Amino acid sequence: MNLYGIRAIYLYEMHRAWRTLMQSLATPVISTSLYFVVFGAAIGSRMAQVEGVSYGAFIIPGLVMLALLTESVSNASFGIYMPRYNGTIYEVLSAPVSFVEILIGYVGAAASKSIVLGFVILLTARLFVDYEIQHPVWMVGFLVLTALTFSLFGFVIGIWADTWEKLQVVPILVVTPLAFLGGSFYSISILPPLWQKITLFNPVVYLISGFRWSFYGISDVSPMISLGMTLVFMLMCLAAISWIFRTGYRLKS
Amino acid sequence: MHSTISVRNLSKIYDGGFQALKNINLEIQRGEIFALLGPNGAGKTTLISIVCGLVNPGEGQVLADGHDIITDFRAARAKIGLVPQELTTDSFETVWNTIGFSRGLFGKPANPAHLEAVLRELSLWDKRNTRIMKLSGGMKRRVMIAKALAHEPQILFLDEPTAGVDVELRRDMWEMVRRLRASGVTIILTTHYIEEAEEMADRIGVIHKGEIVVVEDKSALMKKLGKKQLTLQLQSPMTTIPPELADYPLELSADGNQLVYTFDTQGDRTGIAGLLRRLSDHGIDFKDLNTSESSLEEIFVNLVRSRT
């Protein structure tokens, strides 16, 4: 295995994040803080508790997931799209690195950035509301798994996109709505029965539910089902990437 | 001499059905400078891209230093450095970071001393902490070369290395290529500047419509396919070539002032002495004469034209 190659891609991507720290870290932290101020402190103080948890604390896992999903997709898609766009991908394709190593470098860096962001948002949340983490190992597990899965998804988008518009369309028109409708700000148990059933087709429901369970022990679906669905989505992304690498789709003629 | 690149029965058909390469067979010897010439769309870049791993090969096999580029791609690619035609760099990175990245990508541990030597060789050392976006086009071209040399390749592909660079930089690059060759690196270059191939190459391959038309030592090619011409500046203009000179391959210039005699460089006799005697016998005087040899460009154009 070309460990130097993986390290080079990983560090190069991490360095790019450091170079654009405002965009990589400050922007999502500020926007998430605004959610805390508006929904947690301002509106949340007038809302009833949800299954024994204050509304401000209830939305923390959802907001972390919201940032984690969008940033994982954004980081990974941009990471692989940029060298395709400016032509520097030639160097990666001509180097003695396998596709698996390329994947580890790019997706590993994208997921790392999202995980750091997730922890920074959790620390920021402390400034606004008190919360507990009942199952810290599971919390970290869900955080890492989600970051990896959606970074893989972002990698697929970064390969598929051949314009900047396409690069933006999936995060904005698909990921963000799914995160908002996946129980970031509410428990799906408050929805009418039909909508509860429809909502279960939203994969983000399982991520948020499992993540929230690791905090407060409450969930819309069983944590094991959450874990299983996340793994299924990860396998789907891996299958798509495997096909991309096998065929050279959008990478090699 | 040991082949460092072996291309065997290589063909490539793109998805759209365009056949870019047709049964290419090519052996490139270790330590030589090989120039691949061909008009636009001839298949030069496809061939290089396949060897370097950028394009999937169709049929056939390519070995780099004895390693199959598909089944043993790590060993094969580790030997190769590529300077593509386009100036493709990460504009926001510094020169130092980008060449460090290139070295790591090719599986080599950090070696600041080597990177420094490469940058000094290319007169980039003073620019090491400069972002690439702030460099001139010529400097960016040097950065591309530095990236290709960062992992100490044994085989270097230069795809149109001096396209769009000024004369001074072109000369610098030629010098650098010669130094690399002297250090044992095999150089394969494609170029539109046939003067460049004539100046630098040991051997020349001409590719046209996906087929290798000829591969020869440069000097042998020029000797074999080249021709010499004797041009006579006439004392008095002619309207037609006199019938007494009909057995010589002569051409008369449009203004009638020059008589051009083409002769075979490989022949035992050039026929010049006989021609001059014949001219004297028939009272055709000339005030000056000179001989010229075909340039590589003329040979190339003739080769390609004969195949069209």
C-alpha cells in the first residue's frame, strides 16, 4: 500500500481546509450558533420539553447532524471535483496509488474535517444550553460513521458533477431538505401517522434518531435500526464508488 | 540496449467509436531522447496518456522498465514522470507544497534536499514560498517540470514542453533535458516545434492517424528521407528548361532566374559535375550557386502528406 501517497492526499486536503479556515470551520459554526440562538434560546424557551428534554437541548444532535451531513458532502465533493475541474487530477491518476488509496485520502480528509466540525459545534452548543451524553462511545461512533458515509456520498457527487451548478444542487436541494425533514428540530412522533410512515423513507431520520439516542436515550426508531440503515447507505455509496473506479467513469476515457 | 518503454500491439478506440491508436509497436531505449512527432489528433497524447495511466488502454500491452502498466501499475508508474501540455496547477498552493505533494503521491518519503536541488535547477528556489497563481506562465511551466521530477523518475514524458514559452526559456529547458539525459533519465517528448526534435532527439517517431509511420535515428532519418538541392542563380533568366537538360531533375523558378537541381544524398554520384559541364557546353552561365539539405520539418511534412 502506498502510505506516502495516502498521506500526501490527506495532508494536502487538510491543508486546503486550513487555508480556507473561515469557510471550512467558522461559517458552519456561526450558522449553527444562529440556529441555537433562534430555535434554542429564543423560541425554545417558550416550548414544552420533548420527552423530558428541553427543546434547546433536544435540537443539538439534529443541528450537529445537519452540519455534519452538509459539510461532509460539501468537503468530499469539492475535494475531488476541484482537481477534475482544474486538471490537476492527471497527477493523481498517473501516480502509483490505487483507487482505494485515493478514496482513503480524499474521503478520510473530508470526514476528518467534518468530525472536527461536529465536535466544535458540540462545544459551541455548551455556550447556549446544557446537555448530556448518555452513550459517549455510541455518540462518537454515529458521528464518525455519518461523516464517513456522507463523505463517500459527497465523493460520488464530486465525480458525477461536471459543472459547479451540479456540485451544489445535491447538497442544497437534497441533503439540506432531508436533514430538515429528518427530525432535526422535532420528533417524528408528532407527525400524523401517514407522514410518519413517509418520513421513514428519509435516511437522515435514522442518523438523527440514533445520534439523539446516544445523547438522551430517546429515539424515533431503534438505535440498532439506525445503525443498520447508516451501514446500508454506506454500502450503497461504496458500491457506486466501486463502479466508478471499475469503469473509470468521469475519470478516465 | 535495454528497452525502457515497450509498446506492443496497442490499439485504442474511444467510447464514441474514434480509433485513436492502431496496433502501435514501439520500443524506447534507456537513456535516449525520443521525439514523437505528429499532426494534431495523430494520437500522440493518447499514447502518452495510456502509458502514464490517464487513459484506459484498449488491446495490447505496455511495459515501463519491464513492468506492465496495468497488472504492475505501481512499479511502472513509480518510474514515470509526466509534464502535461496544459498548465494544470493548484493556483492557491505554494511551489514548495505542491512539489512536496507530488513526491509523496508517488510513494517517496520527504527529501527536502532533493526538492531544493530540483527547484534550484529550474531557477525556482527563490519562488518556493510563492503561490503558483502569482507566477508567470514560464515559471508555471517550470513548476510542472519540478512536480514531474520531484519523485526522481527514470522516464520523463514531456508533452509539448515548450509550447507558448519564450525563446530563452525554451533554450533553458533544452539544456535541462540534456542534463537529465546525462544523468540517465529517458526522455520522451512530443512537440510541434520540429526544430526542437531536430535539436535534441536521438531518435524520432512519427505518428499519423493513430499509426506509427516511421521510427529512426534522427541522423539516419534525415539521411534516408532527406534530399539535397543545388540552386543555381542564372546570369540570364530562362523561360523554359532547355531539352538538352531534360535528363536532369530540374525545376525553374517562377521568375526564371533560378534553376534547382534535386539529387540523392545516398547515391554514389550526385551528378553535379555532369550537370555543370552540360550547362557550360550549352552556354548557360550562372553567377552563384548553393546547396541545401532538407530539414526535419520537410521530411515530416512529406511523410505525413504521403500518408494522407
